[in-house]
Amino acid sequence: MYQFKKIEKKWQEIWEKEHSFEAITGSEKPKYYYLVEFPYPSGAGLHVGHVRSYTALDAMARKKRMMGYNVLFPMGWDAFGAPAEQYAIKNHIHPKEAVKENIKTFKHQIQELGISFDWSREFSTTDPEYYKWTQWQFLQFFKHGMAYKAKKNVNWCPTCKSVLSNEDASGGVCERCGSKVVQKEKSQWVLRMSDYAEQLLDGLNDTDFEERIKTAQINWIGKSTGAEVDFKIAEVDQKLTVFTTRPDTLYGVTFMVVAPEHPILEEYKDRISNLDEVREYQEKAKEKTEFERTQLVKDKTGVRIQGLTAINPLTNQNVPIFISDYVMMGYGTGAIMAVPAHDQRDYDFAKKFDLDIIPVIEGGDTSKEAYTGDGKMINSPILDGMTNKQDSILKMIDYLEKEGLGRKKVNYRLQDWIFTRQRFWGEPIPLVYCEKCGWVAVPEEDLPVLLPDVTEYEPTDNGESPLAKIDSFVNTTCPHCGGKAKRETDTMPNWAGSSWYFLRYMDPHNEKEMASMDALKYWGQVDYYNGGMEHATRHLLYARFWNQFLYNIGLVPNKEPFRVRVAHGMILGEGGEKMSKSKGNVINPDDMVNMYGADALRCYEMFMGDYEKEAAWNEQGLNGIYRFINRVYRAGEMINQEEGYTKELEQLLHKTIKKVTEDIDHMKFNTAVSSLMILLNKMEEIGSITKQDFRTYLLLFNPICPHVTEELNEMYGLGEALWKSAWPSYEEDKLVEREKTIAVQVNGKVRATITISVDDEEDVIKEKALQEENVKRYIEGKEIVKTIVIKGRIVNIVVR
RNA sequence: GCCUGAGUGGCGGAAUUGGUAGACGCACAGGACUUAAAAUCCUGCGAACUUCAAAAUUCGUGCCGGUUCAAGUCCGGCCUUAGGCACCA
């Protein structure tokens, strides 16, 4: 059994002392930027899931360095946010103290794993030197009209007592605590992310993200193409505009529906004869949570608005207007034209309220259900007889535009980013409110706006940030007129700091700028970015938006910040369930490092399965890897005095170099490890190896198992330290097997195997095949129709 | 409902992209070493069916069909499952 504790500590100290993994900005070497999502340093400490992704990227980074690249592989801390705050509230210490402690623990745990992070670039989002620039960038949004204060219905979590963004309130529940989110009207700072919908969608074409990640983003942005159509209102001089993806069905409109919050109701309340009924419905709708409104209500409800009637712009016929909560104010125009013959929801509503159903597309039986398929247009003068849906839509839009009745319109599900939180532990928003001048930016030289040292961090019930209670923080002077002013007391969401941290790594100690243009240009895009699937629609979208904005105002050189984005699979507990404290199946990486060593833990996590898929923990598997590493350790005893590669091993060595080289690049770590196992099996079978055999073996294994390989290299005096050495190369012509065993099939079934030489011609191979006893048995008395010989692969004899 | 993936032994998973399915590892079984255990080493290990044995045969990659000399891999249609979106007009 090898002394992994001693060995691992020794090499970690050497790497630290020699600054082995520090990236050099401006180096002549080609650059490569690997990034893993920086962790939230929670009190629970490192998770085995962290180990998986850190090791994976570490292996890639170590290999890339050995291949001569100037590799940037940084690490930092995403430390603003509620957990640290809650911990602080409970234990009556300042969150920054709690964060300091947690970072210490995390860093220690990561260092014990021997991950080759460039620690010289470390920072935390909570460092004033860092959040100064987060604030500064917020001010760029503000100054470019990209941040606005709006009173709007926001997602409010009654448990966390804070506003949530749409991304944080997905499915109508609070991302953090799982409480039902309620709608609350509040004044909030909002970033105009929806302006970037098209750019965010389009930019995906310039990236190399995994398909599932692209899909998640595309779905979240939710582009749909259609038209806006203006319906006149008969009683007043006002139009009701709707968004539809099916303008081709305009002749089938028999009623309209507006959302309960639609402004038209307030505007013309005097004309609505059944206002009480309408009001009552509006109140009921408000009480329902978003969740109930979208998930539970299958039965349609609604109220006809008496006193307002719309006019179909094509037929000039009157159509009634309803309010119903199946129409959302937040999407489109908050009003729809209803075509019950060809839309299921409209159909359900029409049936319930006994409204006309006019089919405009042939097919189906519209007395039974809405027909949503394609067919010939009917009852539609300008479209009658057309059969192609796309053509009908285009023709209708064309007509509407010509007649001034509507226009082509693209709609997005993506909404603006609600950017304020009523929390203590976040970046203060660097704005002050002056009665005379309105909202004014804090001058750049006064940044950062520091979080005050106080003793109370509790969120308040009235939805105000705890900072609002601190007079010394709130009261200030207006930078513009010098009069009395009050600071904004809301803070930023913790997605703010993570929206640009990858830029700061390029120039982390810059006191004058967020990062210098030289450094930004040198490092360019993040070449390879790894993170969890849970961030595919939040962090990843925010960071892309943020970077695209910075690009548009000339602060960064690349429009897309990340080239490749991959997501690791989750590590599940031994039973295949998600690890959780309550299930008691949490594996602590420290325990594993103590029992088996960091090298074994790393190697096991690389071997346990497909990197992108989830994998269940299995300690026996880890023990198996531990045995394997011990065998590698003992392999040194087989070293002989011969020079070069052992003849018998040469081909397999070249093959393994190729395999490991390619597999690490493609994140197929499991097969990389297995090919090293195969090579070791062969070495043991031969029982004797050269120094060069072993040196190559150690070089190949080093990215995954850095400590023990480095130790063995030194112990047997095989050469320069591995981390300073070049990655081994293979020769194509050494890969060719001179002798090979191939299968012989008769009518597609394997009947024998033959050993052939690379030089054998087709007829020689054929002859060999025909001589096999078992082959003879199957072709005897039959006619050979065809013989297929694929050189070096297979022989197939077709008989009849 | 729409959009992505994925289904292979007892288990985790391989398969040069159409060419011997099950590499490698775990588990299990038998053996060696040991007073014994651990550790280590050797052998076997998809199913069925023959056989004293060796060897062979048949079936087998979610299901049904197709293309091909040849299909885990390609095509068509389903089923299951994971993730994303969803009264989104």
C-alpha cells in the first residue's frame, strides 16, 4: 500500500511553491481558457459533485499545459446570497465573517484534491475590490438606458420575503425554498434583457454548446412569429390589438378575450354596464397564484364585457369581448382573438359560453372539437382554396399591412430581468434618489458603495431591504445638485456577480478598470465552460446578456463570452437517489480522500460513468480504483535496464497514447482510464518494462492522477517532473497491427475466426477463410453467391 | 401538447460510426498463498440447449416493421424514461 497522504501533500506543496499552474497574460504560447462555475461556499463544504467537474477540467487543463499551451484555469467564490445571510442571522455574526470561514474550508478541500487552479487570480464576489466593478457595470446599464425603475407585478416569495426574477420563480415556486410565489405590485429596478432576445437567440449559432443546453435556452427565450391585428371597438375610438401566430384564421374569429389586468377595462370602466361582475372576476383572478392559474384551471371561466364590442377588421361583424384568466397580461398584448374552430382553448371557452364556431379550414369535425390540423381554407374570401398554411399566413399578413389593419410581429417569452432584491447580503445598487434630480448615479470615484457593518440582517415584512433601516446608509447628498438625497436600499441578485466573473479572472487585480482591454483581448472567449444543468437558463443566459451588452458598448472584444459549454451529470447516492442530508446518503469527499487518497477519488469519479450523465456512487468501485493505483505503484518494480519501448508493448503504447489524448479532449474519461488499465494488464502479463514504457505510462495517467504519477517518476529517476514535461506523441504507422484476428461469417453469422497479416491479399484471406472446418460445414453442398472481404475487418460468404 | 437526449449482462458502462456485441471495472463463484482473516495472485462469469468433456448450436442491445452480404449503429412507426417549455395565443 502506497503512502498517498505523504505523497499528495508533498506534491501539492511543490506545485504551490513553484507557482506551477499560474497563467501568464501575454505569453507567446497559444492561450486556452478553461472555466468551471465558481462555487457558492456553503457551510456544508465541498460535495463529491464538485470533485467530478473540477477533476474533469483539471485533467484537460493539465494535459493542455503539457501540450504547450498557456492555460488559464481559475477559481473564485460566488459568495453573496441568502444562505450566508441566513447563517449570519442565526449565529449573529456578519455574513462576511461566515463567508470568510467557508471559503477557507472550501479552498482547503479543493487544494487537497490537487486541482491545478491558478490561485493567484482568486477573488470573491463579496470583495469590495470586485463588487466595485459590478456596481460600475450596473451604472453602465443605467447610463445607457438599459436599467429602469418600474412598478410592476413581481414574483414575491412570502417565506424569503424577497422579489424573485422570472428565472428564479420558474413553475410558480420559489427556487430556493419551494414556497408558492405570489404576485405583488412593487417598484423594482429592471434590466432590459428582452431587448436582447433576438441577439441571445442568434448568438447561440456562434457557440458550441451542448444541444440540450441550447434547447433549454431556445425554449426559455420562446420566440414565436405571427402578427398583430388591430380590432376596432364599436363604442369608442380605440383599437384592441392582439397577437396571433395564426392570422390565417382571422375569418374564424367569433369572440375576443382580454386578460383580467388589461388596461382597457380601467380606461372604459364607465361604459361597462356589468362593471361589478367584471370587478369581482378581476379580484378572484388576483387571488389565484400563477401556479393555479396555469396548472390547475382546465375549466374555462370568464365574464362578458357588456358595453364594449369589437369589430372584425375583415368582415366588419361585431364580436363580443370577454375577460378570462386563460389570457395572460405578460405575454403578447394581453388580448387574443378567439378562433374556437381551430384552437382547443378557444373551443372550450366557446362551448362553455355557447358562442359561434366558424370553421375556416377544412378537416375534422368542429362540432366535436377544435381542428388544429392543416387543410383547405374555407369561409375566408381572400384565402379560400389555399392549402398551404405558411402561404396563407403570409398572404394574410401582407393584406393586413396593406390595409393598415395589422403587421408582422415577433414575440418572445423572455422578459426583462428584475434586478433588485430586498436583502442585506448583496451588492448595493449605486443610485441615489433626489427630490429635484430624480435617480442619480453615484459618481464612479465614490465606488464601491460599501455594505455597512451592522448587527441586523433580517429581511422586513413590508418588503423593504434591511438597509432601509440604517439611516447613516440611506441619507446622503445628491451628487448632482448637492441637496438631500436617499440611497437605493435594495441590493442586486446574486446572479449579478456571476455575470462577469469570467472577465475579471483575465485581469483580477486591476484597480483602474474591470479588466484591461489588453488582457480581455489576449484571453478572449472562455474556450471551455463547465457547469450544472440547473444554470442552463439562468446564469448562462444572464452572463451572455451581460457580456453582449458590454460588447455593444465597446467594453469587451467578444460578443459571445463562452465558446463551448458542457454540463456534468449529477452524482447520486448509492441507492441511485439524489444525495441529501435527510436521506443520509451524502458522501463527504474529505472522508474519501482520507481513506483512499485524492488520486483514487479523482480517478474513480472520472471512471464511474459517462461524464455528462448522472451516476450513482459506489464505494466498492472506488476501492477497485484504489487497487488499480496500487498496481500502478508496484509496476515500478518491473523496470529493467533496456532502452526505448519494449517491442511487445510498443504498438499498445502508441494506441494508448492516441486513445488517452483523444478521450481527455472529448471528456471520455471513463474510456481513457480503461485504456490505461488495459495497458497495465499487458505490462503485468509481460512482467518486465523499460523506463520509457513506464515514463510514458505516468505521463498519460498524470492529468487524472497527478500526485502518485509525479512521485513514481521521481522515485525511479525517469526524467523531469511530469508537469514540466511534454505530452507524449504517437506515430500513426506504429498503430497498424501486423497480425489481426478477424471473423468469418457465412450468411452473416460468425462461423470462425482467422488470423491474417496486413499484407495478405484478398484472395489469400478468402482462401484461409474457406479452409476453416466450421466454415466448410456451412458451405458444403451449397452455391457460393458472393464473398465479401473487407481487409482487416471481416469476411462474409454468402451461400444459397 | 411541443422541443432535446437516453434505453445494451446482476450493476457502472465499452463498441474503430454499418463489420466478432458485452472492452474495462464492480459484484459474484471456484482455486492458490495463510494456523486464520485481510491483502495479493490465478480461473470462470449474457441466456437457453447439448455433452463425461472438448467443441458446437439457437436466442439476445426497449417494442414492431424495413434497407443491407452484414444493423446496438441507418430508415419508418410505437413504448418507456430524463431534462427544458407550456391555457404562450
